Amino acid sequence: MTSPTRVLVLNSGSSSLKYQLLDMRDSSRLAVGLVERIGEQTSRIEHTCLTGGDTREHTGPIADHDAALKAVAEELTRDGLGLDSPELAAIGHRVVHGGMFFTEPTVIDDAVLTEIERLIPVAPLHNPANLTGIRTARALRPDLPQVAVFDTAFHTTMPEPAARYAIDPKIADRHRIRRYGFHGTSHAYVSRQTARLLGKDPSEVNVIVLHLGNGASASAVEKGRCVDTSMGLTPLEGLVMGTRSGDLDPAVIFHLARVGDMSMDEIDTLLNKRSGLFGLCGDNDMREIRRRIDEGDEEAALAFDIYIHRIKKYIGAYYAVLGTVDAVAFTAGVGENAAPVREAAIAGLTGLGLAVDPERNAVRGGGPRLISPESARVAVAVVPTDEELEIATQTYALVGKNN
């Protein structure tokens, strides 16, 4: 009897459940889907069976994550891909915050769940939802290996000077305050794919990865290991994002509380949900911002310039951290699709060996590709990210090793 080769990847949000079923023999996708607005009367599930090309959509109340996962199981069963299939090897769960305790993918047991719960204070928006998905999946398939893959794990290789904030270490350690970083599965995947694009092993190259989506982060990857990243204790630090401010003088918070008479909850909402591009110009969709710029909108143009300025600062900073750079890689929704962002972020950096070829940069879609001129000292690349494949790969490798 052959070993099972399928992995179901679950990404549980507070009111959503994204999923993909992959066959690890060739890393092919068998089914993908999304359940959104969980807990509402207008819940919606969209399921696509990629072996037959059939897409189904249903709307109606889905009370909770337990009901959502059961609905997903029913859709998979209709396609002959059910959770009871003997070909299912494991379920891989995205978990946003693993602290310093989890430095690699981990088979989930009660002790692991307890530790993820302990990290809720530093990930109050994400870890509770991740836990809900894990508990639901374990209840449905208690016999099946369930693996947690942590967004923070790739960044646990950061040296202490990069990971520590300059505050009393006793207070920092007591409250787990340090720079953890996020989007780790994306940074790990993209840095490896960039090395492959250059025809080298990850241990031979230094890469600056720019994960630019609605959430955005940068990382400095030295010979396959993260040595710095832009997000910190939470995903708020770093680059300008869709609705998050990124780097900010901490005294702004005190000022808003004292002078603006704002509560901590109001300030939290401002910085996480009403700042970034949205706060600057009222839009967090880069396509709409570029359209407005083309029409002469000065507010949108300023928002774009602030966004680009922050990216340039991190490219320069991480160039200094790494000493030598082999490539800068753009990824995620904006990084992969917004040619003007890539052009603007690299403009003026020829002294660092960085340049963009306009014709190469204008190409849309496709796999990993170089957009720098042949003569460029440092490669500039577009590398589509694949966090689900990364989670599935890590899950399957761990299950196979344990077996």
C-alpha cells in the first residue's frame, strides 16, 4: 500500500476559512476554496475542483468555523476528495504567531495548543481564529496528523541585535516583547525561489524580499536565513501598508491619548485599520491609487510617494545589514502586479547596482522572472509567492519524517 500524499491546508481567519488540497507527489492543487462571512446570515462558500474545473458557490448562514469546515468537507466529498480519504496524509494549519517557542513546523497536540493560546496577547486578532480552525479540524479527524506552520518561524534566526527593542530586557522578557516578524512562509518560499532563479543554492545568495500586499513586509535573507525583517512584535511595524501605518514614533500614541483624547482602542483602530494608504488618500487598492494619480490627484500621488519612500529606506537599510546583495525580489499582490511600484522603488538606486528594465518590468503574469537589465550588478526579480504550497511542503516533510 502506498503512503498517502495529500495535504489539506487551512488558513482560518476571524470570519473566514481559506483552504487548498494539494497532492505532494507533484505539488499539484486538487481543490481550492473560501468560506467568508462566517457567523452571518450572508455567509458564502466558493469551491473549485481543479481536477474537473468545476466551481460551485453557495450562500446562506454558516454559524461558526465548525459548520464552515463541515461545509468544506461536504464539497470535497462531492468531488471524491473527502476528509475521510485514505490518501489524505495531514492537515496543515497557518498559525500567525509562534513566538520564540516554535521555530519550525510542529505536530499539534494539547501542549502545542496551550502554548499557542499563551501567545494570544501578542496576536489577539489572529491566534484565536487559528486555534478555532485547529480545534475544529482535530474534532473532525482526530486520527490525522495536524501540523502548525508559523508565520514567525522563519524569522526566529534573527540575531539578538535585530530582534531586540532598546527597552529594559527584564520587562521585555516578562511580556514577550521583541521583534518576531510575519509573512514568514512567504519570505522563506520567495527567497528560495529567487536563488533558484539565479541558478544557485539558497546558501549561496543574499536576498532582500519585498512582500507587498495589503499587508507588507521586507526581509533581509542571508544565505537562506532571515537576519532582519520589518514587522515586529505585531504586523503593525515597518512598511506603509493598505490600512496600517507601519513605522511610527511611539510618542504619537501618547500624544493622541493626551491631546486628542482618544482611547487605546480608538488609537489601535486608527493605526491598524484607518492608516497606511487608506488613511492617506482614502484608497488601499493600488490600482485605484494609480488611476487617480494618472488623473492628476495630488492626494493619491502623495500617498504613493510616502509608500515608495518607506520601501526605499528598507532596501537601503537591508543592503547595509547584508553587506552584499545578490537580488531584490518583489512578491505578493502589489509586488507581483504593480509595475509602477517596482519601477519607483528601484529608481535612483543605480549606485547600489540596482536597476529595472522597462520592457521586462511591463510584462504581466507568469512565473519567477528577472526585470533588471542583463548588465545589472544586482538582480531585481518578480517571484510569485505561494504560501499554501510552502505550508503543505513543510507539513508533508514533517509528517514523512515522523513516520
